[in-house]
Amino acid sequence: MRAKRSFAIIFLGIILLSAAACCGGGGQEATPTPTPEPPQGRIVFTSDRPANVHPPTPEIYIMDADGSNQTNITKNPHFDWEPLWLPDGSQVAFLSLRDGNWEIYIMNADGSNQTNLTNNSAVDSNLAWSPDGTRIAFISDRDGNDEIYIMDADGSDQTNLTNNLATDSNPAWSPDGTRIAFISDRDGNDEIYIIDADGSSQTNITNNPAADSNPAWSPDGTKIAFASDRDGTGEVYVMDADGSSQTNLTNNPTWDWNPSWSPDGSKIVFVSVQDDQSEIYVMDADGSNRTNLTNSPFNDKDPLWSPDGSKIAFVSWRDDYWEIYIIDADGSNQTNITNNPSWDWQPSWSP
């Protein structure tokens, strides 16, 4: 009888211990795994997926930032390209070949009211909105070579700012909208210039015999990150907005390029090939704490910060097509948000 009672006590103890293990013990609940915050806003992008025409041609699509509700908003049988949100998120500018040459168009976010802004027989491209959304800088070869132009948001007052026989490209507005950084080869190599928004005070701020490119203003307008091959390979540099204090941030024996500042200015995301493929890296604004975010055996490119700085969109070849991915700023939760057997690229995130 005593043996039976002892066995019963031991058996009851095992049951209680098992219950405690299942429930976290001591009546405490197990800590749940945090659910990733879904990305916010909308993304416009270019896709060559078949829609109403065959063979497919690139069109502008829109989707929620989690990849849902992917919709063709141009629905045009000719090439549409390089969409860019108006800074208030109400409209989208883009390039189109529908008139037989590249022109800059604008439309509402639902694709309505598609309007040719440039209306010129030349090639107009490489558009950049002013921070207040009232003007567009762009490239045009209407005077025989690529130059920096500016126009009002409705297409009026189109003005050649650079008026130079060399090739000028890649306009980038300062955060306060008073200046534009751009690339020019007027000195025999690509250099970064600054020009006032009225076309005055054109100044070479890199002054180096190497090729300098990809100018990106810091959010406070005091610095410019850029790419340069002055050390034999492409590196990410930073300088003061007047060109002083040019500093190599990456110091890497392979290629680094395409820098982009986080919205708070504390970090810079960039593309690097130091792992045999182009990958997305991030570093502190002083070049410290360089981290490979994507760690993929396939090519990743074109990083783009979310407006709140919590996530990064990028384009990846890992699915045998260019697809748009979202990743948390620490490299976690990499997600293919387009998931389509076609090329999806050139993402632009709504403000």
C-alpha cells in the first residue's frame, strides 16, 4: 500500500512538472515572439510584366509597401520608366517613350491625368523633385548635349541652368531647395559640381582627377556623400557641402557605390561587391560599423530607405528576375514583395 502511494506521488509530481514546463513554470506565460511591424506607405516601381501588350514593355506599377494591391497605373503600350513620387505623395512623375522620345510625364497616384510636362523633341530624363514639390530638375540634350534644366511642376518655365558644352547629369537637390549638386565632365573627368537653383555660382567641389559620382545630400544639408575611384576602386566618400574635408568612409579594396543617407542622417546605406556579389551594406555616417545587411549569393542593388528609416527596399536577382525586396534596417526580415516572374525595379517610396 505504501509502495502504491509513493508511486502515485511520483506520478503526480511528473504531471505537475510537465504542466509547469508547458506553461512556463511558476504560472508565468512564455514571452511571445515579437511580430515584425509591417511596412507603411506605398511604392511605385517599374515592371515589364505582361499586361495588355506582347511582348511586354516596362510600365509603372503601384503597390502597398507590404507588396499587396499591385496595380498597373500607366497602361500604355510604350516604355514608361523611372517613377518618382511628388514630395507630398499626391502625384508621380515618370519618363515615357510614348511620343517617340523620352519625355517627363506626371500623373495622379491612381494613374489618372497622365500629362506630358516637357513636350520637346529632345531626350528629357533623370528627373529630381525639389523638396517643396514646386520644381523639377532634369537632364535634356535639346541644346546638343546633356545639360541640367529646371521647370515648374506644371512644365512651365523650362530653363537651361548649366549652359555648358560638356555632359552634365544626375541632379540632386539640397534639402532646403536652394542648390543642386550634379555631375559634369567639363574638366575632362566626372566631377561633382554645385549650382544655385537659379543657375548661378557653378562650382567644382571635388576637384580631383578621378571619377566622382552619386552625390547624395545629408538630411541637414551640411554634407554630401559620393562615390569615387580615386583610390583605384570605387569607394564611398563624404565631404562638407562646400567640398572641404573629403574623407574615404569605406576604405575597401573592391567596389562601393550608390550611397544613401538614413532619414535621421545617422547612417549611410550603400552597395558593395566585397563578397563577390553586389550586396547591401550599411554603416554609421562616420564610416564605422559597416555591416552586410543582405548576405546573399545573388546581386542586390538600389537600396532605398523607408520614410521613417525603419526599413530598406532594394532590388535583387535571387529569384532569377529582378524583384523588389524589403528588409528591416538591421538586416532582418528580408521579404520579396513583388513575387512576379518578370523584372520589377526602380522603387520609389511614398513620403
